[in-house]
Amino acid sequence: MRKTLSLALAATAVAAAAMSGASAAATPDTVTATPDSPQWGPCPQQAGSENPDASRLECATLDVPLDYRDPDGRQIEIAVSRLASRDPSKRRGVLLTNPGGPGGSGLDYPALLAGAGLPKDVLDSYDVIGFDPRGVGRSTPVTCDLTPQQQARGNFPPYAHTAADVAREAPFARTIAKQCATSRTAWMLPYTTTANTARDMDRIRAALGEQKVSYLGASYGSYLGAVYTTLFPERSDRIVLDSNMGPGGYDLANFRLLGRGMEDRFPDFAAYAAAHPEYGLGTTPKQVTAKFFELAKRLDAEPVGGIDGTLFRGVTFDRLYVEGLMPQLAKEWQALDNGKPLQTPPPIPENLLASHFYVTCGDSRWPGKVRDYQRNAAIDRLKYPMLGGSTGNIKPCASWPDNKVEPPVQIGDHGPSNVLMVQNERDPGTPLAGAKKLRRAFGDRATMVTADQGGHGVYPFSRNTCANNTVTTFLTNGQRPAEDLACAAEPNK
């Protein structure tokens, strides 16, 4: 998803009794049929077309069961990509990858990782595998029949200043949920979940002829990787989870935690803007912080060129994902402060937004009563005033049809000690508080590396050599730190 909007499950495979009639001999996670090997060919033009590494990218499709309780029933298609090892003599296996979401395409991600500086030793050691998760992009796609206006609204509710604001948003949320539930792909609704995507990953593993797979996933991809290594612990080789969600994945608690992420990260920008008085946003972090609330209030009352207070908060949150975007954010604030319009963000693609709703609403139960969100918004406005009015507000998941076929997977400490978590201390999108919860859930299975820096995403995109080198060593040599590691801040390069 757009970074503003884009924004893991345990100890045992789901029991047959919870599978609504599946037999103990054929639970979703014990099916052993081997799919056909991928027939590799050219990738779709848009998959990494602007990346020089994309010329080496190969693509294929794989049929997987819609419902893993019925492996011989209706099939859907998964689009898969491969960046083959640069040195087959050093190849040790495959590295499955996921860039996050839910709803994001991953077909071009191997090329993007290579272009971002994935080390040669890693590129030699693995065939790097990408895929569009079920419901997304080139895989069998889902829809909610969203209008351009609904797409422009995205998945970030308006900032709720009062209980009445939440009540006003509720009909919009109900409408989106109804459209998803009555769309031409509503038959996929109960099965478009993180657990089933993890099962698809294991079908990819089998199709590639591998006994085990390694994994590198970021943001929501951390949760997907946590689910995979929980459902299939003995098929997991070296698992790297970057920018970690809590053990409940993209549930209500995680969405509300984005307010905490904004508060964790914003001081970095306040310090930057205060150190650059030419932007006119204040000469101290306190003044810059006051300017945020002043601009948000002003834009709530009178938008500038389509930018209202909610979108201003969202744009600010978005830019805080990337250190290098702070100058751009300061210029945007300066323009809005002077009444000059910005270029409004383009609408989120319909499939990307629809698949986000399918997964987030399908993975876990959200409260169904408006008063629950009125209470959440009131609490979060006080705890996290910068963003809490939005993250506490009501979403389509509140009106989602109750047709779940299995409970969420529970992350736990059952399985090999082969998980390396890597995390920025001041990550707005997946705050450290959530990562610590996942770390506790994994117990002795995991070791966590934290980097004293802000932004979303560590490996291989960040400048912290301590964190990056630790991940590279694990992927290439299998060596992890003996205990959790805190990497100090490193100067800009």
C-alpha cells in the first residue's frame, strides 16, 4: 500500500477440529501433494521494468487451492518471480521475499532488493523469489468495486475529533464492507488470509523442489514470515523478519499502534526542521511540534488545494518512513503554511486497496459497534494526539461478514531457533513496541537486532552497517548474535 496506508501467527498448526469438517489426515498444513515445477519465462513488463536488475528476473504461475481443506477443489493462480543465483556453485537454496502490505505486489521485489544493494554474497547464495500474494496483482486478484472517490479516501479514516465524527464515518465503512462482500470476487473473501498466503508459500517451496526455504520479509511481510515459520517450522531455514508487527499482525491493536509510531518518529523531523530555519517552521523542536498542530487545525477548518487536516497528517506520517524525505516534507509544510497547494497524492489502485481490506478484515475480528470506536478514538486522541483520532476511528472491518473458516494462528516458541528480527527503534509504521511483543512471543526461537535510527525498513535499505552486516552474516553463514543486539546510531554517509 501507499506507505501511509500500508501498512504474523503459532505454536502448532491449526487443529483439524477447527477446520469446519476437515479430517485429521488432511489439515491445511499437512497436505503433501507436490505441485508442478514452475515454467519460467519473461516477466510482465511492469514488474521491475525501470530497474536494471529486472532483466534477469524470470516469472511463472502456480496453481494453489482456494481452500486448503479441499486441496483438489477450486484452484487460484499465484504469480511467482525468480532472480537466479549469480554463482550457482555457491547457491545454497531459495530466499522467499515479501515487501509488506497487505495488498502489495511482490513480483518485482527481488530486483528491487538487488538494486537497493542486497550483498553479492546473498545474491550468490540464493535464488531470490518474489510473488504476488493471493488476491493481489498478477495472482488471482480481488476487488471491492471501489469508485475513484473511495480509492482517494484510502484505508485511513478521517481524524475524529468527537464521537459524532466516528458516527459520521460509520456509513462509509459499512458501504465499503458491503461492496467487498457482494463483489464478483466475494467467493475469495473467507480464504484471502495471511495463513493461506503462508500455505501458498509452502506450495511455492514444494514446486521449487526445496526441502526448506529461507525468508526475508518486511513490515506486513514480517507477520507473513512469522505465520509461515509457525505453520511450517521444520520447512523453515533462515528467517529474517524486518520492521516487525506484533504477534497479532495487522489487527485492531496494530492499527491503533500507528499513533504510537508517529509519536516515536516525529521528534526526528522536529529536530531536522528546527536545524533548518530557512523553512520557517520553528527554531526549536517544540516550535516545530506546535506548528504541526497549528497546521492540522487550520487545514481541518479550511483545506488548501484539497489537502485537509487528515491528509496533512497522513502525508506527514508517510514521509517519516524515509529519512531522505525530510527536506521534501519540510518544503510541503512551508507551502501549506503559506497557503500554497500541493500536488495531491494519486488514488490508491483499486486492487491494492481491496486486497488490503480482504486480508486485514479476514485475519482477525474487529469490534462491530460504533461506540467501541468512539471510545478508541477518545483514548487515542489523548495518548497519541498527532494521529490517534484517525487510528482510533472506525474502518470497514467493523462491518465485515462473519464467515471466517479458521481462527488466527498463534505465534509461539515451538520450532527451531532460526528467526532473526531486525528493527529500527523509531519506526512509524511498525513501532518498536509491537516488535518487542513479537520477540516475546517467539521466545528462544528469535534474536532481535535493533538499530538506533528512525524510518521504516532496515535491510538492505538503511545506512546502519551493524544491523545490515548482522543480517547478511545470518543469511550467508547462518550465524546469529548469541543474544539480542542493539546497534548504535551511525552518522549520515
